[in-house]
Amino acid sequence: MANNHVLIAGGGIGGLAMGLTLHQIGVPFTIFESVRELAPLGVGINIQPNAVRELYDLGIGADLLDQVGIASEEWALVGLNGNDIYSEPRGLLAGYNWPQYSVHRGELHMLMYRTLVERAGKDCVQLGSKVTGYEAHPEGGVTISVAHASGTTSTHEGTILVGADGIHSSIRARMHPDQPPIHWGGAVMWRGTAKAKPIRTNCSFVGLGTHRHRIVFYPISAADPETGLATINWIAEKTMDESADYKMSGWFRPVDIGDFIHHFSGWKYDWLDVPALLASADVAYENPMIDRDPVKTWQDGPVILLGDAAHAMYPTGSNGASQAIVDARQLGAAFIEHGVTEQALSAYDKKWCGPISELILRNRGAGPFGLLNMVDDRCGGVFDDIENIIPAEERNQFMEKYKSAAGFAVKQLNAAAATIAPDARVN
């Protein structure tokens, strides 16, 4: 068994954040990633201030993040008739010590990968290598089985295994063989990007519609000084009735705009033409809004789950990638306190498994978009003055509860000490 060597299954955002953290605190590691070559895949995501703080502490600051996205300025919900339900400033404008970022997921992923291999060497990430299983040893340590793209297999020994291999995690399946299948609540998302002028602010995150039928859009680039156009990320969403007998035929598969644009045909306002925005996309992708039921523990001896492997959740709170980054930093902090030991994994699991499991269920209940549910219940989604439907105090309390549960309430975050001190190392 390699002394204090950490094996990481999965080279996504969570796995790379774990690698960057381990390099920072002086712990040897190897990441095993199934794809042969990393590419900037995906569309837009939001990185909340609690995760941006961690990226800053890893040396990935505004100078680099500005290359893959734009600092968010506003979060807003709008009713079907175009009237505001709720809006608030975000990031620095909301009083955080760190910004919130709207970024291209793939570009952020590649930025983290480049940063890691520059610091730790290219061999720290083994591409074309999928961890297919593990065996925990009674005397300590773990052996993993790896299938390589070349058709060969190998085994590797380490002190700890971190399962960061996503919602289809083979590590989680080995740890919880009787887990229920992936949960789908009936919502389908179509995602894409288009060139358009930002509305409201330079970077406003806007949710328009109802809890069962909406579009979310926000810039993931600064506007071009000459044209005024930015890259706008959009997610068009509709919850299918059981009577529709809708069957998912692919996983994040490319689709024609014509396959779904009719769901939004009447959504035209003097400040936004939704069909025109959708039609201007180069490509769209269809995927279900899914998660996994929480599990009682993320730990099996020297094995721990992280990111979507631990807590895949609906993207309604825009905190999936953010939580994966925070996971890695919290696990790193546990290593500093307890060493690269099972005790560190137990401390991390005890502290975070319960609260994050509650967040999974909160997001399943619409997360911050729950305000749309309330509006729909009280007036069918159409109103003139939101104050007559949900008073400001009630709206504010709802949002504060969510931000607190998700770990980015402004006062608590600003007052919190760094997760990992700059000079902290594992002895």
C-alpha cells in the first residue's frame, strides 16, 4: 500500500478539486478518468460564492475565472405574464466577499485540469482509465480495479479511495448495492447557448414561468463591445404528465430545436422573445432532471464518496458543481485535522452527509424555484402586483432559508474562517 496515497475515481470538477486540494496540502494522489481525452463539454453552470472562495484559495482567481465566465449580478424570478416575483443582487453586489460566477462548465473543467497538471504533472491524471470496483482491506488501505480504454485491466493500491465518478458511480454502486434506481420526477430539460443581448444587468440569472413549465437563462460571457451580444446559456424545462407517456430516449443527447420549441411558442414579451432565443441556438441538448435518493453514509472504511457520486441533486439550486468543490475542500480539511485516515473520512461523513442529504430533498421540492410553486398555488401564476400574492418579507425569508441550507448565506460565509489555511499541510 502506497503510504498516504489517495486514489480518486473520476476527473470531473469534484475529482479535479480534490486533486488540487491534495496537491496544496502535500498529499500524493492519482486521478483515474474514463475518457481518453478531456474536452470542454457541457453548457452553462453557476458557481456560488462559497465555492468561488475555495477556488480563490486554490489560486484560481478572478483573472482566470473571467476567462471562462462572468461574475453574476442578479438572480430573478418572473411570472408568466412578465411581472417580477423576486429579485436580489448576487455575489459582490449582495455583500459577499467573493463573486458568484456564471461559467461554461466545460471551460471551467479544462481550466482546472490545466492548472492541476501544471502543478502536479500530467501523470497525476490517468485518462482512459475507469475504476470499476474496489476492495477495502481489514488491516487498512484499499485496492481498486481499473479498466483501460486499451482493453487491458490493472489494480492499484492506496490508503484512501475517493469516489468522485458522478451520478452513475461504480464506487457508490459497490458501496450501496441495493440503492434505488436514478430518480426522475417527470421534468425534461432542453439546454443550449445563443448569442443575444443581456437583459436587466450585465449578468442576470432569470427564471421565467411556473414550477412545471419555465425557462432559465443567463450570460456566461461578457457582451461584445461592438455588437452588444453575449453568450446566453438557456435551460427550457417542462414537467411531463403521466398521461403523456413521455420516454427519455437518450442521455444529454443532441436534439432539433423543433422537437420542443412549440412548448414555448407564446412566450413573447417586449423585453424577451423566448422562441427567437431558442431558435438562434447552434445546438440543443435534451436530458431529464434527475437525482438519487440520499444514502445514510458516504463512507465504507477507507472509501468515501464526493460530488454527484455522493449527492446527485436537481439543478434547481445551481449548486451541484459548487457543492462538489466544497466537498473536496472539506475533505481536505479533515485530512489536515486527522491525517490521511479513515478517521478523517468519518469526520467528513458525519458532518456533511446529513445536511447535504436534506439539500437533495429541498432541491427535489423545487429549491429556490419553490417561490414559483407558491405563486402558482395562490393565483395560477398570473398577477399584477406580487405584494398582493406573497409579501416581500415572506419571499425574503424563503430565499434566506434556502441559502442557509445550501451553505452560502452571506453573513455566515463572510464570517467563516478559511476552510484550509494557506500554509496548512498534512504531516
